Amino acid sequence: MPTNLPQPSQSQAHRSQDHRAQAQRSQDHRAQAQRQGPAQSKTLAKAPTEIPNVAAFGSGAPIKPGPGFNDYPMDSQAVFRLALEAMSKPAQAIPFDFGALFKTAPPLPRAVAALALTLADHLTPVWLSPSFAATENFMVFHTSAPIVRDPEKAALVLAASQSELPPLSLLSQGDPRYPDRSATIVLAGVLDDPSPGLSLLASGPGLAEEIIFEGHGLTEAFVDQWALNRASYPLGLDVILAGNASLAGLPRSLALKPKDGRA
Amino acid sequence: MPSTEPVLERKRLMRALALGREDRLIELMGQLGDLPPFEYLRKPQKGLVMVKARADAHNAPFNLGEALATRCSLSVNGNVGHAYVLGDEPTKCLAAALADALAQDPDYRPAIEQIALALEMDLARERAAKLEKIQKTKVEFFTLVRGEDAD
């Protein structure tokens, strides 16, 4: 790379960290790091560092597209593998470090952004829940996915919380000849919800015996809808719960019932 | 993206940046001095694009073949620059995207326009030189002496 082009600000940060780690360095290397210092801190100060609250994304103004994965092919494959694991070991939080995927925080919660960039392409109509609506530019830039206003037409539904999720029966259930054409839901705000919520018993393919699933943010209404969803097998929706540092899959084959034995 | 600038202007600018020669582009960009830091939105990545062609203005387009292209997007102080260039040209693509982003900054706009104009001039000169070279080999069939008139 020719020297007269500036380096990307993020790799500047990386390089100057290397400089710090290696104490014995020549004078001009140190001078270079110093010269890059102010510019680098300015850029880093501007970049959002933490996602404070999902609801903060609903401010309405469109967000300019920011950077996506650090390494698109490797990262998207890692996340795809993770999603497969979550779906094959249902109702269990599978840990994953989403922070390592993005140098700059994406406008969506990291796990949601990671799944969206992995699963969506130009043939995947995406529906964004109101809190995520302002991130349309980010989605379109990185995935070319068509953004639909009508949740029925979506193949991928990104919802910030259960209260923003459309009724499951409204979403695409798939075709009897092509059950795979149903919608996949990525639901944030459930896995890390600190409220006590429901204790559920989960069973189905992928589970040798019934396990307890702490569906913190899930409501009884969701559990009732889920029973209907399962009854329509092989049609039905698949849900991936996106936490801060884990995913949990709720495939359509999964049975959920309240632990207290309510029918 | 909503923009106040006329579409044709940016299109012309991006065309010049994408078609210009890499060494020239980098030389001219280097003359701008220290440039502000940028953030990659999409690192230079190469891929194939389908080139469509038409045999005639009223014929249906057909797929001529695939061409290798490089694309890159980055942001400088919130201005997003894009570049698509033919071939495996990550450095040129980066420079072109950077120039496109800087062109949206009023401070840099005149300088980038000068660069684009210089590249356009180069392209015109190259084209003229090529035409001249071809012109020499043009055969004027009607001046050839026909066999039966030779004796």
C-alpha cells in the first residue's frame, strides 16, 4: 500500500497498540504513533462504543451505514455455524463472543446484527421492528436485502423485543410443498431479560429429555402462540433468541409448556 | 442517500476516478497532504460482475461475460464514499472511494474535482494517442490499384 494514502482509523488503533506493547522501538516509529494519536482518538471518540438500550434505536432518524463484520467470509461462517448449533441444541443458550466480530458497534445489538448479516441477502425480505426501523440503511448496505413494511412478506423478522413481535400467525408459515419458506425470527431482549418470567419445560428433537428453559421475557401469550405454531408442523416459524453473548434456538419442532403444569 | 449535489456531477467524478490510472490517482491524492482518517464500511473486495451487451440498439441485451471488479466503501467524517473499479485493484479502489468521500466535503471538493479533471485529460490523451496509432493502419480500399488496370 502506498505510503501517501492514509490508513483506516481502526487499524491505526491496532498499530499504535502494537507500538505500546513493544517498548523497544525506533524513534521515528514512536514519532509516527504520536502523530497518529490525536486523529485516532478523535475517530474512536466518535464511534459508538456500547449499545445502551435497544429502545434507543427507535429515535426515528435514519442511521448512516456503519462497518459490518471485520472479516466478512470468516465471521459470517462462524455465525452460521453458531446458528446451526443453536437450532440443533434447542432451548439452550449457546455462548458466543459477538464483540469480536465488530470493531465498531453496529446500529443493531451485536447478536442481531451478526445474524442479520449472515442470514440475509438480496433474496431475503427483511422486516424490522419499530425500534430497528432506523437501521434500514445499515441492512440494505451490507445485505442488499429488500426491507418490507408488511411482516407477512418477510423471510427474516428482526424484533427488538417480544412486544414488538407481530402475532406469529401473521407471519409467513411456509408452503406445504416448501415448508422451508416460512419466516425466521431473530428476537432480542428475551435471553438477557433479568425479570423472573416463565419457567418452561422444553422437549422435542435435539433434546434427549425434557429440560427447563427459563423464558425470562416470554409471555404466556407467546407460549400459547408457540403451541399453535408447533401444531402446524411441518409448517411454522423458527425463532432464534439473540442475547448479548449467546444465542438460543427455538425450532418449530420444539414443544414448550409451562413448568407449573398449566395445560 | 439524499444528496444536494447534481447526480451527473458525482457520476462523472466517480467515472474519472474509476477509469483513471492508479499511479496517477495516487500521485495526485498524495499532493493533497495529510488526509483525514477514514473508516472502512466495506474493505476492498473483488468479485465478478456480469457484463451485459446489446448487438444493436433495438436488440435484446445478452450476457457478454463476467468481468473481475473491485469495490470499496468507506466513510470520512461521516461522508460515505464508494468506488467500483474494473480488475483486481484494491489500492486504486481504496483511493477512488476515498476521493469520492472527500468530494462531499466542501473543503476538499475543488481539489478532488481538479484530480478528476486531470484524470479525464489523461484518458482523453490516451484515447487520442490510441486513435492516432490505429488511424495509421487504416486501409483506404478505393485507392488500391485493381489487377485489371495494372497493365
